[in-house]
Amino acid sequence: MAAPAENFNGNVADQQVPPRLQPLVTDMTGICFRDQLWLNTYPLDRNYVFDYFALSPFYDTTCNNELLRRRSVHPLDLSQLSKMTGLEYMLTDATEPNLFIIRKQKRDGPEKVTPMLTYYILDGSIYQAPQLCNVFAARVGRAVYNISKAFSFVASKLEPIRQGDAENQKEASESKPASETVDLKEMKRVDTIMTSLFRKLPPAPPPPAFPEGYVSQEASGEKEDLAESQPQMDPIIDQGPSKRMKF
């Protein structure tokens, strides 16, 4: 529901809207109309609601309803409006005396009408209902604004945490012991000490002899290599020509 931006006070005796209040623009959702003097004088019901609506800047004097008014016919008489073509206003719903809904439409035949705009009278104030695309655009814009605001709030709360983590990492890197780095001078010093110790020690004794009958793996590997290097003789030739198999 559009919030009223300004009010217009009508005159009960005037039946036409001044030229400056003619609906020259389609979007008039930012204004509302209310005539308290008229509301105090006449009841707001189905019979008089259109006369009250005709005082507002939303009313177009070129409509078919105005022609019926000039003929002293009720402007909402559907039996007369259905015989005409052009612009007209129709009372679509009413909850007397609080709510009335009036639709602006274009009639091309008795059963063929094209809705254009919708107006509603709520407790004596007349408003233009926003179009569906404008309602969706407003709701989406509000949702995007709230989401952006929520993300900004969360980011402001996470910023101190991120800064604290960065400071902790910095302190941990600074508190690392320097012993983790390799010192070349210290390595040379250790090598020198080990070399001097090896020189002071006696030479190592020879290894003990193998027992009798023991064949080391190296010796057995040499024998196998020697056997593989010698050509193998054909077993059939060794048995002699008399022992060959006859086919």
C-alpha cells in the first residue's frame, strides 16, 4: 500500500476537477485524496462513492461514466455502460463504509474489457494501487537491501576476529626457535671432532674365518654364474645315436 505524499481538498459544489488536477500521468501512487467536508455531509456508500471519487485527481472527465452523469443516469449503471465503448470506471468490490475498490478499464464491447488501473478508497482516503511489477520491484529491492545490510553487519563482527588471527600467526612466527636453521660452521666443527676420534681409535680387527663346509653366498653366486655361462649340451646327443627316438 502506497503511503500518501500529499492531500487534496475538494469542494462539494464542484463537479469537475480543476485542470491542474487532471490525471495527466499514469503513476499517481505517491498521492492520496481526501475531502473531509464531503465525508461529513454525505454518507460514503455504493450510491455516493462515485460522486466522491469524481472529485479526486484520479478521475478522467472523458470517461463514459461522466456522460451518464450528464444524462442524469447513475454513473455505475452497468446496463448503460455495456452499450458504450471507451474509457470507464467500475466498482468491483465494496465493504461499506470502509473500503471501496474502483477499476479503470477500456471497453471494446459488451463482454470485452481491458483493465488499466485500480483505485481503492480506504476510510475516506482515495489511493491508486501500485502495479504488480512495481510491487515486485519494491519487494526485491527491500530484500536486497536487508541482505546487504546483514552481510555488512556480519563482516563488521568478523573483522576483529580476522585481525586477532593475523596477530596470533605473526607472534607464532616470531617465537619460532632459531635452532631450526642449519649452521654450516657447527657442521664443520662436528666433522672435525669425529675425524680426530677415528684417528685415535685402533684399526678394526679382521673378520673371523668361515667354518669348514660353509659356502658363502658370494661363492655360490659365482658358481651359478659360471654354470650359466657354459653352453648346455643336448641330452639326446649324450645318449648316443642308437638311443634317439624314431618317428
